[in-house]
Amino acid sequence: AIGIGPVSVAKIDVEGSELFVLREMLARDRALWPKHIVFEFIPKAFDYSEVPETLIELLGAHDYVLRTVDGEPYIAGADLPENNVWAA
């Protein structure tokens, strides 16, 4: 451990490897999960190694509610402002 405590916001932009990062992050103690996660989500541009919905389902299964960065509810297939999703 490197001594980093819980963070309020994590921004993830890893060019299609978001699923890997989120799986690793959420495998940790729940007390260390960020309260908010903002991540780039461009299913047509990146190979997410699995279907893009897997990433969305993973966050939902861990009790995150998804929104656009403008605060609107996330709707699969709808345009995303700045190509980002906000999970809280």
C-alpha cells in the first residue's frame, strides 16, 4: 500500500482500458471506492475488450448511478457531453 486514502473524485481516461481500471478499483475495499467516477466512454472508438455495456453494468452492480457530466440521466446510445459518463 502506498498510503493513499479514499478520494472523492476519480477521472479515468485510458483510451479504452476503462473496464480494466474500474474492475481493479472496485475489487478493493468498498471504503476506498471514489464517491464519484468520471470516465471517457466512446464505444464506437475503442475496443473495450468486451461489450461496452459490461462497463456500465459493472458500475451499476456496485451501486453507482450513471449520469452525463451535465447531470442528466445516462441513456445507452445517447450522445454524451464531452464523451464522458459520471458515476456517483
